Amino acid sequence: MLEHQLIQSTGFRNFGPVGAREGFAIRIRIPNYHGTRLSQLDGFDVTVDGVFYDHEINRFGIRDEVYTMAEMREEITARWGLTEWGEILVDKPGGLEPGVHKIEVVARIRYSYFPPDVHIFPMHAERFGTICIA
Amino acid sequence: MAPSPAMQEQDMPGSFKYGVSTYSYVDDYGSVMTLEDAFDHIADTGATGIEILGEGQIEGYPNPSSQFLDRWFGLLDKYKLEPTNMCSWVDMRITLQRNLTVEEGAAELERDLRLAHQLGFKFLRPKFGVLSHDLIPEPQWEAYAERNLDLAHKLGVVICPEIHAPTPIKHEVVDGYINFIERTGTKNFGLMIDTGIFQDRPLTHWGSHQINDEARKHMEFLNGIKVPPEHFLDVAQYVVFIQAKFHDIDENLEDQNIPWQPVISAIKRSGYSGYLSSEYEGWRAPWRSIDQVRRQHVLLRKLEREYDEGKFA
């Protein structure tokens, strides 16, 4: 099962070949109280140790698929179930050092039943997370 | 065998049925609570009905496996619960670039009607997209619903959009739904009332969000829109389901936000005998929701009993 909070402990990891890491991943549960089609998500802003990574550039992985922001905005068939995790993929050559890092995520979830000007609802979460392997 | 006192009470005309929505357990669900745990918590309150979020509790939504269906019906049987309402969403802003067409929106509603029926639900609450801060729904809602009325009739499901804060009862949104019911003469479309509209004191937490001054500025309804409970009587004939929204009930069974006594009085006087389905929406600390729902069930049953005994009018 998932952790109660948005940002999960497990899954905070570097990706890409060892010695030539391409970036890091943050595992999250869905920032919503129900599952949704992927097009209802407008990306994830990430800040790690004070460094900001923009939602327009970060990608999203779920099951065996990875979506760019542009692809996710048009994905009206694939869905994210309430009890599934997904991961935010952030490009950072070299990855993150093993150890404890301060993670902040702003998940931008869209609600058609919210007024138009606030229909992209920012859900903010922050915590310390630990990278285990360089 | 003589009916138990509880059964006699349920059979009385004008008495409520008690249910719980799995929405009450958001955040706990999937982290510290399974589907079967939710059934257990709900049944142990004495409730007879379970309400779910379609794209939430249904694994593999919108096409659940036969394995899931077997498990679903097994749980209903084991915990002696009946499916009440299924919540669904019509994603008006299907992408950032475009909105649903009428055909697509009607198809979303049809998909959820069929699924609700397949799982044994009698009510379907679609959440339509809105165009304004007082939650005026997109005009296409009427076509989505009208194209599905025959199907809803055939399946025995009532479509019931929700009247939810910040929309009060005396509002063009409600008038629009009532006009639709009157024009079509349908029995398969009605109103769902969310009791959050009666909230008369400010919230401190809104689900997992602690409320700060910024949130209050943008979402004034968090302080309560204070609909007079008497207004329920004006629309009661169209009300088919009630979500008993609440946020915080203390150890003395005092609700910190919803004035239950006048609310229950108005609902009782209307003759409503459908479900009160608990919808906890307070602080999302792990497991907090479970006992909050239990407290609400004791509080509501106590008020219903006291009303029946003439202790208040």
C-alpha cells in the first residue's frame, strides 16, 4: 500500500546509467481523491534543496509509460487509478547525491467542476526524502 | 421471527436510511485502508448503505474485471450493505485545448450509468463542469442528461447532480435542474443535497488542506454559506439523496460546523425517507475519519429519535 502523504519514501531515486545518471525520480500517490484521466493533470513543479524544476519540463511515468507534459495534456484514454503510484522524472545530469534532501512538489490537478480561473488546483507537499544509491 | 426493533424503526414511514460514502476515508484509502476495511468500518456503524467514488473504489475503472465484480458482490453480501450512490465526473475540460462535445459528454454519462447499474447502485451523481464562481454548470449538461433518461429508466438508476457549497438552494442552478425535471416529467433525475450548504461556522481544515488566510480569501465558502435549513422544504419533493457532509464532531458529539438540529428538523418535516450518507471532509490525519463517521452516526440517529419523540420540532 501507499504512504499516507503525497510524496512517497520509496522510489526517490536516480535514473540513467550508473556513473552517468540523467536525473532523479520522485514517487507520488495521486494528488486527488479519485482516479483521473492523465489529461486532467497539468504537471508537477519540483524543488529539491532549493533548486526549482519546472512542470513544463518534468515528465511523468506510470506503469510502463513515460509522458512529456505535452503528451500528458492530450492523453484522454490512459488513467491513473486511486491506489496506483506514479513518478515525476526530473532531468539533472549526474543525479542527486546519496543522502537526505528537501523535496517540494506542487501537483497541478485540473477540476472541470471548479471555476475556470482556479480550475488548475495546486496541491503542495513537502518532506525530507533519502536517495540511497548514487 | 419477530422483526428486530432496528428493523421496525427502518420500516417506519418518514424514517431515514443511514449510509457512508467512502469519500469519508480519502487519503486513508489505499494507504492505511483497503476496500474490505472500508466495508467493515461502514457496516460497524450500523449503516445499511455504501456510497462510492466510481473512479476510486472500482479497480480497473471504467472496465472492472470479473474478479473485481466477484469481490464486490462478495463484500456486499458479507457485510450486508446495499450500494446507494456512485459518484462520477464529466470532464468538461477534457484537455487544456478543448471541451467535450455533446456526444462525448453523453457517452461519459452513459458509461457511468451502465457501470453503476452493473454494481447494483440506484443513484448516480455526475459532477458537471462549471463556468462561474457560483458553479453554473456548462449548458450541455441538459443534453447529456436528456439523451440518457431512457437508459436510466431502463436501468432503474436516478441521476442526481449535487447541490454543493457555494451554491445555495435558492439559486438558478437548482431552478435549472427543477425546470428540467418538470419539462421532461422524468423520475430518473433528481437533486442531491450536500449538507455542507448549511455550514454556519468556519472550517479549520478542508480535507488534507489546512485553511490559511489566502485560501479563505479565494474560497469564502469555507467560512460557511449558511443556507437556512427551512429552504430544504422548498425543494424536498425533488431531493432523492442526501450527502451528510461534515468536518469535525467533538467528543461531546457537538458538530463544530453544521447545525444538525434545525437541519434534521427540516428534513424530517419534509417527509424525506431516503439516505443520509456520511461524507466526512475534515482533517485528513490517518484514521481520524473512521471515528468521526461513527460519531456522526450516533449524533444523527439521536437527533432523529429525539425528533420522533417530540423533543424538538
